[in-house]
Amino acid sequence: MPGGRLTQQERQQIALGLADGLAYAEIARRLDRPTSTITREVMRNGGPTAYRADLAHHATERRAHRHRQAAPRRAGAPPRADGRDAEAVREYEETYTTLLMQSGLPKMMARVLTCLTTSDSASLTAVELVQRLQVSPASVSKAVAFLESQGLLRRERDDRRRERYIVDNDVWYQSMVASAQSHALLAETARQGVSVLGSGTPAAVRLENIARFIDFVGESIARAAEQARDILHAKPVDRN
């Protein structure tokens, strides 16, 4: 069933699909599963190059066993104060984290960014992150330092002098601008190789074409980000 747990046979099909170079969406279509299910399964179990069906199945069984052991302790837990379905939120956060990891973020950095992004305040202290993620303060500190260096969050002191980590609405705009700048640097470096390898040689022509392609893509990203920036600050649409 699409909503049930993956079977060992399905995991074997995932492994075969990855070996054949199929996209997650195509593997999901063949298994009649959501793409997010396949993405999460692969990223939780080594990624596309290291995924093994048998190891993934055993790892899932171990997680399920731990979940059953912990369930009695959580049975009396109060519902979320915001009224949201705790299990649905957890599943969504896991999916979002997996996609961030697929885009290149290390796991802990992705978890911290997800936690901030899905918080209504978009602002949490180190203590709050430690409690929510059930990790060490050192892990949070390292993740925050990395995300800050990438322009994905900022710090400020609240009225109690506590340091808070904040994800601004502009975070994705800043990320796109940084990506465009990185593209520009790569294009410039590619062009340096043209004079080194000799203009007109096959290698130099290849590098010049790479530079032209990267220039076009980088400029398109920067232009689109600027044009769409206001979307990040749009107010919710009243559907009534």
C-alpha cells in the first residue's frame, strides 16, 4: 500500500533503480509511492551512491524496534501547544531535512535550518534547539556557525540577553545571490584556463564554453531572484 512501510522487495527495487540511474520520481512512480518517501529512504540510508537494500531494511527494523520500546514512555505526552498533529509535523520536518541534505547541506545543519524554518517565530535559542533536536550543545554550535557562514541565518540578542538564531524571510534570496556570485567566480576561473591552455585548443574551447554557460546561468539566477524577492514577504492570501 502507498501509505504503508516499504517492504524489503520495494527496497530492492529502489536499489535497482538507483543502479540504473533513475530519478527518485521515476522510482516512486514505479512503486506507486510518494517521491518524498523514496527521497527520505535513500538519504537516510547512505545516499544514492551507497544505498543497499538489505542494510536499509535492517536499519529500519532497528528504528522500529526502538520506537516500540519508547512508545509507552511517550504515550502520556501532552499534545502540541499549537494544536498541530505532532506526527504529521515530525514527518514533514524529516522530509524537508532530507531534501536540504540532498541539496548539499550536512545532516545536522539541515536539521537546524528545518527547525528554524518550521518555527512560527523563525527564531530559537541554542537551548531550544538542543531540546527540540535532542542533540548536544556542541552539535548545535557547529551547525549554527556553518549556517551563519553561508548566510542562511543570523544572530541577535533578545531582551534577556540570550543569543537567538534567526531565519529571515530573505534567507533564500541571499542564498540565491551567493549562488550567483559563486557561479561568477567559477566562470572567471574557467576563462583563466583559456590563456593557460592556449586559445583555440580543444581544452581551451571547452573551458570557454563552460564559462559562457555558467555566466548565463548565474546571471539568470541573480535576475530571477531580484524579480521574485517580494514573494518572500507576501502576506497570506485570504481564500474566503
